[in-house]
Amino acid sequence: MAYYNTQGISGAAGSLYGTGRVDASHFKGNDIFGTDYYDTNNEGRTGYQRFTDALGGNNRFQSWAANKYPQMWERFAAATGDDPTLTWTNFLQGSQDDLTTEYSEMSPSERGEMPGRTLGKLRWL
């Protein structure tokens, strides 16, 4: 069960957990970089940084997502076994929902939040 439903959330609440949609326009190449720059530069780290920037979210989510690079790179390597034509940026575009779902299913303490300290006393009905 997810602690936060990230589907359909918009505005400030939605931006906390990286609900920005990442598409091909975020990875467009140009005359200087070329079309495969984000797929090949620095073992995909440049493309992954671009992905996490476009994904959005608060600082905790951004840090968590940035630290997921090694696991995402391994998942990509495994996925290319099934589809050798898959590119890094296409893989990232297809995995953004998995990444935000994984984060939202973590408990607040796993995300580094301390809800008991910020919510005050709760009243049970």
C-alpha cells in the first residue's frame, strides 16, 4: 500500500514527490551535443541528471533519486537484454512511474521525514 498517492496530484503537493512528466523533449540533442549525448555521455550520468531535474520533487526526493543511479543503470543493462534497441533516455522515460511509486511506498521515516514532529498532536475521530 502506498503511503502517498502520487497519481492525479498537481500543484505544490504533487511536486513534492517528483510527479513531473519526463518526455523526449527533455533529451533533445542539438548541433553541439548531438542526438545521443544524454544516452552516451559519462555512462548515462548526464542523462540521469537531466532526468531527475525534469522529474522534479522536493530536496529529499531529488537526493534519493540521484542516489538511485547505480540501480537504474543496472536495470537498464538488464532491460537491454530483452530489447537491444532500447536507449538510456527511453528507458528513463518509461521508468519514471516506477521510481516515484517506489519512493511513495516508503514509510515517512525511510524518506527521512519526521511527521510526528511537524504535524503536532492528531485528533482521532
